Amino acid sequence: MLVMFATLALASDPGMEADARCLHVLSAVGTRIAPEPSGAGAASSFYFAGKMRGRDPAVDIAAAVRQARAAAKATGVDGRAELARCTAELRSTIAPVAAVRREAQDRPASRAAPDAG
């Protein structure tokens, strides 16, 4: 029943399916490097899982990823192209976040806390 719900959710939201495919492909690559997510692998998993929860707070992430994996396999989605697409999205998101972090590091310690007003 949950897988059927996930199928319906993915079919009605291409963005959700794309995020689930990214979570799958990045997890697959990450587990080849290290069995437990850490560092960039964990951050990328949390990023795409967070996007999925943002789209639908009740989403069953594991079921959605299984469904996306099955759909990708059935339709012959190119895993390398998916990896490139997902990595490009991560890079475009990380760049402005990294800039904000650099700006915060450059501020004097007395001004490091955000202004309240």
C-alpha cells in the first residue's frame, strides 16, 4: 500500500521523482566509498531527502526511492547522466552557501552573531 502511494506521489510530482532518483544514485555511489554516510555523502542525502520532505512532509522517503529506482531501471535512465545532473544541482546550491559561510568567517568575532533588528 505504501509503495502504491509512493508511486502515485512520484507520478504526480516529477520534481519528487527527480529528487528520489538523486537520493538513490548518490547513495549508491556513496556506499561504494563508505558503508555509512559521512561528510559530503551525508550532506547530499540530507539535501535531497529534505527537498522531498519539503514537497510532501508525509512522504515515505524509502518507498519513494525504491519506486524511483525501479522506474529508472524500467525506463533505462542513464545513471551517469543522473549523477551528473544531481551533482550539478548540489554544486549550484553549495556555492552560495559557501559564500555566506566565508562572509561569516571574515566578520570580526564581535559581529559574528546576526543582527537582531
